[in-house]
Amino acid sequence: SAELIRAAELAGLTPFCRVREISRSSVLKLLDVGAQGLIVPNVKTAEEVKNLVKWAKYAPIGERGFCPSRKDGFGWRLKLSVAETMAHFNREVLLIPQCETAEALAQIEEIAALPGVDGIYLDLGVSSYQLDTAERGFTYRENAPLDMRMDRSEPLTADTVVNQWSQEELKRVLWQYGEERYAPQIAAAIVRRRAERPITTTFELVDVIKSAMPGQALREKQHPAKRCFQAIRIAVNDELGEVERMLDTALNLLRPGGRIAVISFHSLEDRIVKTSLAGFARGCTCPPDFPVCVCGKTPDIRLVNKKPILPSAQELEENPRS
């Protein structure tokens, strides 16, 4: 509301508003009451961003930079055209469409004709919203259909992985994406159970996983199904492949002097991020016995922190999911 926006300004904060409906009236209404930033959820296509720019009559100016509010995203500073709208709209506004894929990011880069960006921030992994929405099937703590899709328009679901993929493929997924040491036993148990009847819910899958694990594993601090659920979710959404594509796209967009920061949640993501950043930071690729460089390759980036920054004890206490 206008009152909350005014309160934020008095407190020295920049008022941001979430656009609930991607429409011209929604965008202009929020700008009219003083919003200086618009967060637009669930933007999936380049056409939607074209419409946002058209409705708000934006003209790109000034510094551009990524600014996600959830998983991946980007934003750039824009100024409303005085000639086409009311004078009190003539101010800079930060528009933050939220995207989930490197493909969407590349599309928006083309539309906005971005000459590179000054800052990129990627927050990888599943969001708390998805974990807390039981019917999405991400969590082993609530009973729900086996789905686990971040994008519900995609055809592949956890149900397909669990009930149709081969035992060997299941074993590979559980070991490679979940680092589950009982992957062979769990994959075999899944195949035996689904031969009797399909495994259709999260609780049914949890029961199968537990049945394949020894008693000592069931008494460990973390939930017995945690690693398996992570592995299946990664496979359903091709998360690691998307991380690689997003990093390549994002790093190629950085301008000289730009910065990139990445929050990774588990060791698999962390390994990809480290490898990718190290590759961009590497210069000469000539064999070490060459007396002089003949490849001419120079580093694309400089690593500010060679080791990851970990959450503090206080943050872990206040936000265990960090």
C-alpha cells in the first residue's frame, strides 16, 4: 500500500513491490503509489518481459545488474519516459523479473540489448517455498504425489523416475546426485516394490528407502530419505546441468570490473561452481614445458575468494536451512 511504501522511505529503505498479475494496470498502479522496485514472479518467456517493458513504458538507462529475489534472476535499472507517461513517474525503477533457466536469461539479454552487466548474484537450489508447499512432492516430511518439478509444465516427474527408470539408472542417480552409500540396495528395493504396485506418494517412497537401509543408518541424525529425495529432485529438474549453463551464460555477460557471487547448497553444486570459476580465472593453457605462451589466453575473471564463505554459527541457528 501507499502507507507502507511511505513508511519504508522514511526508514531509509527502498520500497519494492511484488507484481501479482503481469498486466499493464498492475504495473502502473504500483508505480503510481511510489514503488521504486518491481519484483515480477514466474516470468518464463521473453514475450512477458517485452510486455512489462511496453506497459511501463521503460527506456533502459544507467547501470545494469542482476538482482534475483529467489532462485535465479536478473534486473536492470530503467527510467520511465516523460514523454509517454505522467511526470511523477519520471524516476529510476529496478525491474526484477524472476527466471529459472539460462535459456530465459539469454532471451532477456537479447530483448533488453544489455551491453553486459555489473553484478550477478545466483542463489542455487530448491526454495523454501517449494519445500513448504507439500503438494509439490519435494519434502519427505509430508505425504504428497511424487512430482518434484520446479517447472510444472515439464513432462518429467519423480513418479516417472521412480517407477520407470531402470535399476542401474536409479542406482547411478542416487549415488551421483545424492551421494547415498546405500544406493544399490535402495534401487533394488524400489524395483521390487514397483513390480507389485506403483510407488505414487512421498511416504510410500520413504517406506521403501527405509526398508533397504540397515538399522544404524536409520538412527543417524539426518532423515534416512534426505539424500534420495535430493538425488531424484536433481534428476527431475536437471539441476546440475542448469547450474553449468547458467554459470556459462552469466560469466559471459559480466563487464570489466563486474562481480559474480554464487550461493551453493550442497557439495555437488559447490564442485561445479568452483570448477567453472577456476576455468574462467585460468590464463595460459599451454603445456608446462613450453618456454613461452603461444595460446594467448588470458584470465576472464579474478577470484576474490579462493575458499567458500560459510554461514556463521549464529546464521545456522537463526536459519537452519542456510
